[in-house]
Amino acid sequence: MDFQPDLPIPISYVSGRYLLFSIDAVTYLRREHHICGVLIGTLPQIPQQNVFLGLPLELMPEEARLLVDKGVACIVDEAKAHEGMNTLLEEDRRRYLRDLESQGMHVSRIQSDRKERNREQTLKKLEEKKAKAKAGAAAAAAAQTSTVPDEGALTPSPKNAAIVDLFNAEDPSSSPSAGSMSAPPQAATAITPATSYPPLSTPPPSTHLSAPAVPPSYPLFAHLHSKGYFLSPGLRFGCQYMAYPGDPLRFHSHFLVVSYDWDQRIDIMDLVVGGRLGTGVKKGFLIGGAQKGIDEVDSEADRVDTVRAFSLEWAGM
């Protein structure tokens, strides 16, 4: 069953950026609302990693605005949300340390049980090996007595006697003293929490920030999103957005997206460059914008319906 967080989801506003720190919120928004964002978190010991980034997830202002307009999320000023948490009561500090110690003891018990199971498996294998050796020696002795040997063969040679003594020797690892020995009690494993859980409680609506300011390309962004496209920043391809027909983990992008105003004059060279670039990387070059008077439209549905888009492709390339 897929997890669904409580709505509205708080989006942290930190130094002009819109961030998500909850993995449950990230997966829910990607699965249900086609919001991918960009992971910007790095490991402290690998600051130069650029392939496997982690939380937090940074959202474009357009993505944050879209979620706020839909009522799915709200914007929270993290600086103000932390104003009442400058001090920690002594009892709260002790409770927090006790919780960490309890988690450490639990981890220590799991590790100790795993070591005990490995030790028992090793002893069992040694016992089986010893039993097979004894069975082989007994079979060899039975085969030797079933024949009629000469008088000299009845007396085992010193080499054979040494082999029999080796098989009959008791394995020191299976002795009661060794089997009854237990590992000394372990101290609690040190726990280094990466984040507090649960996160900060969502401030009341009266403390929420207003909807994020968005660039003029927002109507085109919302229009494509309403058609089921996943959109991501298009800086890598010299455009505003990349439009994917499904999750970017499964599909290649279909369009390089650039927004224009309704009455804006478009240089023909921009169309040539964009069209040839898009066709060269097996994508369409999509341009679009909202009709004049977009600011007078109030509802989200009406604003999306005012957008028109066109795609350009070069033939024979």
C-alpha cells in the first residue's frame, strides 16, 4: 500500500529555495502529481559526488506554485519555524539521549545475535565434517577386516596409526568449554541520526507564506503538466524545460520547451537553432504561451486553457 502524507505538505523555504526533506513527500509527489524536482544533497565525506545525490529535493518555483495552487502543499519559512526551538529543556535532552541509547542497544543485540548464529553454523559444519571423517575411517576398517590379510598386514603401519589417531582426536572447537563460552556484553552502538523524526509540526495556516512568485513561463509549464507530462529544468539542452511523457527514470524527453509571450516577436534564427537542436538530439522543439489577458483569469483551469503550444521538427536529419 502506497504511503500518503498528510496534506498540505510543507515545503521549506530556505534562502530563496523551495526544499523537501521528507522522502515520503518526495515519493508521493512524484507518483501522484508528476513533480520530480532535483536532488541536491551530498554525503559529508564525498562532497564532489555528482551521480547519486540525496535529500533535500529542490523544487522549481513553478513546481512549488503548482502544488500550492492545487492545495497539495504550503510554503513554510524555516527560519521563523525554528524561532521557538532555540533552547532544549533538560528533560527533553535526557529523553532524546535515552531514545538514542535504546536504539543503540537494539542494534547491538541484533549484531550479537547475528554473530551467535554464525558461530553456531560454523560449529555445526565442523561436527558434520568430523562425522564424515569418522564414517570414512569406520568404512575403511570394515573393508580391511572383511579380507584375509597376511600376518604382517594385521599390524597397522605407524603412518596408518597416525591417521586413525587424527580422525579419533576430539576437535577442540567442539569441546564443552569452547561451546559454552559466550561473547562479552557489548556496549550500545553509537547512533548518529541524520534528521529528527517526525519533522517539525506544520505551522498553522496563518503563518504560511504566500504562493511563490513564478516567471512568465508558468502558464506553459502548468499547461504541459495538466497534459500528463513530467517537466524538469532544461539548462542542459539550452531551453527552459524538458518535457517527458512519463517518469524520467523510464522515458527519454520528447520536447525542448521554450515559452514566449503572446505578442512577443520571435527571431527566426531562434526557431532555426531550437528546431535543429531538438531534431539533432531526437526531440521536438516546443514553443508556447498564454493568450493575452492571462492576468485577468482567476481559476487554474481557465489559465491552463488559454495556452497554445507548437512543436517544430526538421525533416531528413
